Amino acid sequence: MNELEDRIVEMLKTIYDPEIPVDIFELGLIYEVKIEDDNAVFIDMTLTSPNCPVAESLPKEVEDKVASVEGVNSAKVNIVFDPPWDKDMMSEEAKLELGFL
């Protein structure tokens, strides 16, 4: 990863799903981070469920926090449900934290 992408990932690791005590990156909710030549950032992410109670607020929080990263000119989140999220998408660290290992 390049330096800007590293900073973006570090910022993503400060955002938590309010129902699960693990950050959204380790949960596997971030599918892709694309950085354009003009440092516009596009993020494909999902939610643990289409009926997630933070479906409205979480994407905006991700956009705002990523846009605040030094070097990022703009940030846009695209919510996707394909492939659907499941616990196998979590990092080993997240599975350990939640008692799945």
C-alpha cells in the first residue's frame, strides 16, 4: 500500500460498528479503497445487514473521516451488498476479539 492508502486504512480503523466492538476495517466491511490521480477516494463498503440501524449515518461518518485525512481531496462511499457480508470476512484479529477463534 502507498502512504496515502495507509493513512486512509488507519482512519478506517477508528470507525466502529456501534453494535460490535470491532472497527469496520477488521470486520471486513470495507471491500475496496480506490484512490484516483486527483486523490479523490472511492470506497466500496457493506453493512452487516441491509437493515443495519446505522445504514444512514455510518457511510457519512466514513466519508467525513476519510475526507479529513491529509492528502485526500474528497471521499465517496458506495454501499454494496454483493457479496453479502458474513463473519468469514472478518480479520483473524476481529474473530479473536469476538470469540470466534
